[in-house]
Amino acid sequence: MFERRESRRFVCLGVVAFTVVLLFIGLAIAALSSFDTGAASASLTDPYTLRILQFTLWQATLSTLLSILFGLPVALALARQARFPGRIWIIRLMAVPMGLPVIVGALGIIAIWGRQGVFNAMLLDIGLSQPFSIYGLSGILIAHVFFNLPLVVRFFLAGLERVPAEYWRMGASLNLGSLSTFRFIEWPAVVRLVPGVAGLIFMLCATSFTLVLLLGGGPAATTIEVAIYQALRFDFDPPRAIALSLMQIAMTGFLLTLLARLPSVDAEASSHGKAVRRFDGAAIPSRLWDGAVIALALVLVGLPLIAVTASGLRADIFRLASSEAFLGAARTSLIIALASAALSLLVSVALIRARQVVQVQRHPARALRIFYLVSGAGSSLVLLVPPVVLGSGWFLLLRPFGDVAMFAPALVCAINMLMALPFVMRVLEPAFTTHQARTGRLSASLGMEGLSRFRFVDWPVLWRPLAMAFSFAMALSLGDLGAVALFGSESFTTLPWLIYSNMGSYRTNDAAGYAFILGVICLLLAAGGVPRQQMRANA
């Protein structure tokens, strides 16, 4: 289905793209592994490092348990109440935290749960003098539940909506009560999803950076990634940063291996808000309970979003949007986002085309078979080596060549490209595969290749998934703080770094205004960039 010359070109481009990705990640790891390994080995076993590892795993475990325990009743309630007022909008609301920059969501959480927030104001009104502290383990757990509860709801709701309608009719004919329905119908549909959902959320929480940076509250509540950032940014302790980076790689490698063995999860059904007719939610007690559960979920997810909107609108948006600081940060963020999104598309298309060439061959060479296998996992290498670890490796690698800040824009652009690569591949590969199956033989029989094939055959069909992937990659880059955390300065400022700097300088009104602008931009990009069947989690 590919001309021989075209096949060679696609394979060569794919090999080049994969080699560049592998070199970028491999050089960072090599720099970490070869820099003062004696001192780094000693740092691996000191009490501080072990305490950080323990806290990282502990908070991830608690966050996962709370997200599932709170998310399961919400999914059950939404599945039972197919005619609940505004149900489709509630399901869509559950997608908002997935496209929201983490730093924007954190500001909303602080506005509700912080020292001057709504919750503490209520505590003071009822006579409690000791306010609730958002900083520390409690704040991290609240923030993780805010971002991950919607993910749990959508995955579990998808599983419940895939239950055949005959099951519910049989349950109604047998007059099964709520507990029996849960035991024999709902739980079997959900339990097979629990390991995969729990593994995914645990991975997200164990590698959390921005939330812990903002809400950690000091050394007692620090995860590995934040400790790496502190070791380089504030303490300039390369051996400790190397030890922590290697520990992070080992931890994420183990988690990814475990996650690969767990059942996969799919949120396709939930993204449509499609409901099977249920007969067990009509009783008044069930409707009251389900309504209360859904209302509580709306409060937990909706209040921080309302707080971000209200705080942003109270700020002087026009003054902030016309300030030199904002215009400079927006220009930098836009350039990096455009460049990283374009690079992620180019690398993804090169890998996909090369994999297609290998796939259609009846007896590909052994080297091509190996390339096909490793390139499939290669796009997800950034999950194994998170942005802060990549930044640390390149920080150490480039330090002998002068001021690392000179290389900051290129490094952040490359790291953001790698961050977007798994998601871009997931959007594009099915579209390219389907299109190739439909048009490949006909194009080959007509002798169409190169630009003529792209113009008349590929572009009219593939422009939509390409636009979706590009827009989502831009949203990821615009909202990311992890890649720029090591390199941000007065001369290199992105919008997330501008928000973080204003928060650190106690200019909360300005930070809220900037966060509102950034949140709106990223949500618009994410809404236009992610097809319904691809909705999942980021950050």
C-alpha cells in the first residue's frame, strides 16, 4: 500500500524522530547517572530521602483511596438517575478539571479551603478559632481528589453504562433491592475497572509536582519531584538531586510496569452522557440519596471553579492583560506552545507512518520488527522520566557550557513536546490507521504519493484529528509549570510561572486574574482539541 521509495522515506523519518527522542531522554539520564555517583549513592539512603519516598507513596495511596471512595457513589448515582436535571451538563463538568491547568485549579482550591477562604470563614462564624490549614497533607489530598474524582466518575460511569439493558430489566422483574442490585449487577461491572483506575490515579498522584509545590507546606510534605526542584533551585545540591531523580525513575518504571499489567480503562461511553433505562432509582429514598451525592460532588468540583472565575473577574482583567509582564509571558508561552505542539505533531506523524510501513509488510526485517515494538512504547518514555527529572539532567549536562538560562526556551519546548507526545499519538494513530486502510490501496494503484497524495487524499480527512492533537498539545504546554520550574526567571517567564511568581509575592489578586485568563484559554483549547472518545486525564 506504500510505494517502495515512499516506504523507505517514511521509515527513515520515523527512525530519525525516534532516535532524537531517545537521545534527548537518554542524555539526561546519562548526565544524572555519571555526575558524582558516590555522593548520590550516599544520599539515597539518608533519612531525609527515605522520608520523602515514604511521604510520596503515602499521599498517593490516600489520594487514590479517597478519589475512588468518593467517586464510586457519584458514578452510581448518575447511572441510576438518567433523568436527573442537568445530568449531561454535570457529566461535562466532570471533564473540566481534566483540561484545567493545575496551577489554576490550585488557586481555586486555596480560595475555598485556604486561610481566608470560604470554609474557614464558615468555621469562624460558628465560633471555631483554629482555622483549617490547606497547606500540608490535607491540602494535597483535597487537591488530588478535586482533579481525580471526575476521572473516577467518568470511568466508572462508562462501565455502568456498558451493562446490557436486559440486566436492569431482569433485576426489576426479580424486585432486587438497592444492595442486591449493587452486589449482583453494579459491582461486577465496576470491580474490573478498579485496578486500572486505581493504578492510573496512583501514578498521577505519585508524580504530582505543581500541587505539592503550591500546597506541600514544607519539608514534612514534599514529594520526590518537588524535592528534586528544591535541591537544584534553592539548595544547589546536585548529588541529592541525582539520587532523587534516579529514585523517581525507578519508582515510575515500577508503577508503569504494574500499570501495564492491570486491566485497561475506557471512558468512551461516559463522554456521550448516554444512559440505559434503569428501574431501580425511582423510589423516593433512592432519589434523595442520589441527589445528595450528586450535589456534594458538584460542591467539591464546582466551588473551586466558581472561586477561580469570581476571583478572576474581581481582578482588573484589562489592566493585567495589557501589562508588560503579561504580554511578555503570553508571548513566550505562545511561542513555546506553538513550537512544542508543531514538534509533537511532526514526531508523531513520522513515528506513525513508519509503524504503518512495517505493519503492512508481510515479512518485515528483524530490525524493522524491533523498531515497531520499541517505537510504540517510545512515545510514552516521558511518563518514565518526568519533566522535572529531564530538566535536572539537562541542567547538569549544560552547566559546563555557561548560563543554563540561555538554553531554557529550547529545553522547555522540547520537554513540553515530549509531554504531549503520548496524547498526540493516541489521537492521531487510530485516525491514520483507519484512513490508510480505506485509501492506501487505491492511492498506490493510482501512483499517488508525496505532496499530491497529502493534498488530495490525506489532508481533507486528517486535518480534523491533526487540529485536535495540535490544540490539545498547545493546551498542555500553556498550562505546564513543571518544565519551566527549574529555568523560570525574570528574563524567561511563562504564564504559569507568572502566576506562581505573583502568588509567591502575595499579589493574590493579580495571580487570580492571570489564572482566570490562562484557564479560559486552556479550557477552550482542550475543549476543541480532545475528541469525546479521547477524554481522560493530564496533567
